[in-house]
Amino acid sequence: MKLHQLSVFLENKPGRLTGPCKVLADARINILTLSLADTQQFGIMRLIVRDWQQARALLEKAGYVVKTTEVVAVEVADRPGGLAAVLGVIERVGMNVEYMYAFTFRREDKAVLVFRFEDPDAAIKALQAGGVNVIGSVELYDKVEK
């Protein structure tokens, strides 16, 4: 139920974001979701693609520094308080959210968020015990690509 996220390290300069996107586009690899964080010196483009192994290999071959991280995707009620309810489950077990970002699609009346935890397996167990629907890669990729 964990997803593999690629983190691509980029210089924080105009035009640097285009390169890795073009590498993936040329290989017909679709970016399902991404997040961009920055400092003055560099940026981190975090992205999820279906074939993360191929994407990683292509990006590294093109000279990019790429790190693979396991993340967890969960459904969150798309209404006021939906995120607070999920965060309450996480808080009750004393887990820290390192970062999170959203997918660009909805599943019926639910939003889908990506969370990074120090221990994804423990997070999945706690979320499921708290009644939160954790989404597996097959289910997620099938929904995104329809």
C-alpha cells in the first residue's frame, strides 16, 4: 500500500524544472502528481509516476540526482474537517507528518493526499485502525489514468 515517490534535486534557477519534465515526457511517462519545495540554492521536485523504476533510471542517466522514498496515499473526506479527522488519527498514535501534498483528482466525495512518514508501515497500520482508507498503487493508478 506504499507508493514510491521520486525526489529530483534541482538548482533553484529559471528553466531548471523543464529538464526533468522533458526527460519524462520524451519517454511518455506521465507525472501523476508532484510537489515542488525550494530553498535559495536548490529545489526538490517530488513526483509520483506509474513506472518509477524507469523514470528514476532515465532521470539519473540524464544527470539528475534522484532519491526514492516510500509515501502513503489516503482518502480524505472533501469537506470542512476532513483533513483534521485524518490528522487526529495520526496525532493519537504520536506520528509526525514530514510533509504532504494532494493529488489533482477526487474519488467521489473524497480528496486523495500523499503523506510522508518516518515509518510508512506503522502509519498504514495506524491509519487503517483509525478507519482511514489507505490507497494502494494499483487502485490509485487505475483511477488516475481513466
